[in-house]
Amino acid sequence: MTALPTDIRIESVETAFQDFRYRTPIKFGGVALDRVTLFDVRVRVSTADGKSAEGFGSMPLGNVWAFPSKKLGYEQTLVAMKGLVPKIATIHQNCRDYGHPIDLTWNLEPAIFQAAKEVERETTLGESIPPLAALVVASPFDAALHDAFGKIHGRNCWTTYGSEFLTNDLGHYLGVDFRGERLDRYVRTTARPTMPLYHLVGALDPLEDGDVAQRVGDRLPETLGEWIERDGLTHLKIKLNGENLQWDVDRVIGVERVAVRTQAKRGVSTWHYSLDFNEKCPNVQYLLEFLNQVKERIPAGFERIQYIEQPTARDLKANRHNVMHGASKIRPVVIDESLLDLESLLDAREMGYTGAALKACKGQTQSLLMAAAAQKFGMFLCVQDLTCPGASLIQSASLAAHIPTVAAIESNARQYCPAANEPWADRFPGIFRITMGTMRTAETDAVGLGAVPSALLR
């Protein structure tokens, strides 16, 4: 690989954790979550000519999502992911190579997966740490490198993915089909100024006053109707059960009822839904029957469905029979939890998936490469945020705003963990305060990775 004078080397690494309680629980995969651990990383990098800069990255560890287990409890999977932190920090600290952040992360990834296996042996978990969990733990390191790279060169990161800074073409990472293609073909160098926001309607969230058992009383909205009115929402992500067809159909009907009534008061006639079954559908037949019933009972609500997130189990190789060809003819069906690399994206395409969900929690580098591959294949793209607060939301919003075909941005922490957003809200008001259902994503166009100030590391 040809060295460039812009290449950086890692000089030091610092890590820290922050714990927050959720304002209200959020249900994922049958588990009601009431807390989150944020993992923060700060790196100092230098160039061969002596320039130096610090970069910052942050991400919720999201262990219930990244490390689901039927025999390990919440604290056990969290401790296992935390156990990866010093090992991944050492891997970065010991790397003496110069390179672009994409190449540094690309080259270190095998060692990161190997570190996960070491933690398994040392802690006698009796269960493998999933590659997804390793990616989540590694993602703040990757983000900090991209942030530092932008800062050391006085640029927004999204202007550093062309041949001026990145030696390799996409064929180096994605194979011969991408030979000669450059990453900057698939990204925007400036953010779209605004983007619609997808608001989560969690399975435990009250739709109407009668659903509220006890009000939180913190002046934030308590029901779906109140959220729509306050933030001017036009995009709603509906969490579904996947194991109870009648509940799922009734839930969408309930959301439609509240949305129709509330949007009528606002004079709004156009809004959209996405559907998230959290991998719980037993098969595609369940999904097709669900869609048929929704279409029959609320035709207008059915037309508002924009896409469907991964409805069946994340292990694609073990579930090759769960093809999505029939469902994807009706609406885009996106791969989410299964998306780990190009191989998994290709497997999903073979199985009928027509879209992909990008997530900053899998790493800035991986998200960029998967965004390029999905665009080349003509797939639908969305960005989701793992209930990201603070710096992680800024990164996620930046990702959505700089990938040309992404339609909207998800932002859930404002609902469930607003305390973690408070230190950031005044500095980035358009990201953390939603008006007219949109986020002012232009605020992510500043030096580094979306203007994330490393001084906020605690």
C-alpha cells in the first residue's frame, strides 16, 4: 500500500463509560430495557510530519441487541462486552502503522474478532461473543479515528474519502466487482441540510391517554399523539411482536387511528411508517399474512408503509428457507442485525432482501463500505441509531445525511434517554430539538466527524 503524507498513526487511547437510566422502558426482543451504558473513546493521532489531533467516538453498548442470549443475563453480556474494551484499546495502542482510518480499522478488524474469542475463554461464558457485539465495542475507536483524521487536516470527514486521502479503491475491500471504483462516488461531501426523523413507537409506549398507567410528569410527551403534535412528526417506526399476529395487526391499526386523528388537526395528509419485528417472525408467511390483514383493514395505513426491517432470525445461513422474495415485492425488506460484511449482504440479496440498514454502531468504516455496496446493487437504504444519544447520534445523523439515497434518520434517545442528550443540545440544537418532523443535519458539516468535541469525554 502506498503511503500518503496525510496518513495518521495512533499515539494514545483513552476510554470511559457513562451509565444512564431510561426515562421509560423500551422493549427489544421480549426484554424491557430501562438503562444504557455509553462507551466513549478518545484517541490522539499524528502524521509523519509531526501534526497531531484528538478524536472522539461514543456509542451505546446495546448488549441486548448486539449480544442476545437465552442463558446469559443482561449484566453478563454487558460485562463480556466491557471485557473487550481493554483488549481492543491495546490493539489500537500497539498499532504502529500509518494509514487512513478506513485502512487502519480494516487491518485491525481480524485482531478485534480474535480478542472476542479470548474474552470468551477468559470469562468462561459458555457462549460465543457474536461478531456484532465486537463491532459495537470497536465502533467508538473507529469513529474517533475518523474524527481525528478530519481534525488533523482541518476538514469534515466526508471530504476525506477520495483518492487525495485514501489510496485504495473499493476493490481492495469489496472485491473485483468494485475494482477501480472510489468510495467518494457513493457519499456526499456536504450533508443534506434537513432530513425527516423516524420516531419510534415502542411496544410498551402508550398511544392514547387511556394507555397511560402512570404519567412520567417530566413535561415531555407521554402519548403518541402528544409526540406527533410537539415534534411535527411525519415518520413513525412501529415496533411489533412477530409472534402474535393479531396483536401486530391491531397495533398498526391503533397507530393509524391516532395518527389520522392527530395529523388531521395539524392539516397534514402525508406521513409514513416503517415496521420492525426484531427478527421475531417465524417465517415469511407470517409477514405476508400480516400485510394482507393490514391492507384489508386499513388500506390507507397500508399505503403509508415505507419499508420493513429484518423480520426473521439474524442467522441467515441457518435460515436459508426464510426467503423474502414475496414480501419484498410488496415493500422493501431490509437486512439489519444480519449485516456484518459484504458476504452477509450478498447472502441477504440472494434470499430476497432488497434493502439494508446502516448503523454507526457497526463502525463508520463498515457503514461506508456497506453503503457503497448497497448503492451499487440498487438496494433501499435506511439509517438506524440503536437509541444513540449525544455524540453517537451526531455520528448517526451525519451518516444518514451524507449517504445519497437514505430517506430519513432515526432518533430514539430523545424519547428514552433525554438526560444523555442534555450536554449536547445547546451546541447542536437542530440535531437534538426536532421541529416540523425534521432534523437539521447541516449541523454535522464541520471539522471532524460531525463536529463532535472530544472535550466532552468524561
